[in-house]
Amino acid sequence: MGDGDAPAPRKTFGMQQGSGFLTPRQRRLAWLGFLLAAIQAPVAARLVADGSWLFSLVVALMVATVIIADDARRRQPASAPTSD
């Protein structure tokens, strides 16, 4: 340390970075799709008399499930086995 060498990098909690099954672009598109479907559902519920707005709600929940699963995969410890 005193001789000008930089300290060795430390491993932080053994976490993997960016190891989810979605690419960064797919992740941004998933968030965009979730937000659009989540906003469209209450607007459609207000404007449409039938229950077709529920489809937007179901799509938003499905996309949210994919985003949560990707988050869980990214937060796995480096030593944890995957089920691939």
C-alpha cells in the first residue's frame, strides 16, 4: 500500500452483476411495456363499459413477474447453483 500499489479490489457479498436472463435493452422495454399497460388499464376501465380492461391488467402483471424474476436472478450469490 505504501509503495504506490493500488489496493486489491474486494469482492462485495459475492453478488453477480448483470447476470439476469434479460439483456439491458430487453429490461428497459419490459419496464416500458409494464408502465404502458399499467397506465392503460385504469384509463380503459373508465372509458369502456365492459371488462376488457382486465386484459391490460393481466399483461402488466405478467410483465412485472418477468421483471421480478430477472431481479431475483441478478441478485443470486455468485456461488449459488442455477437451475439451468
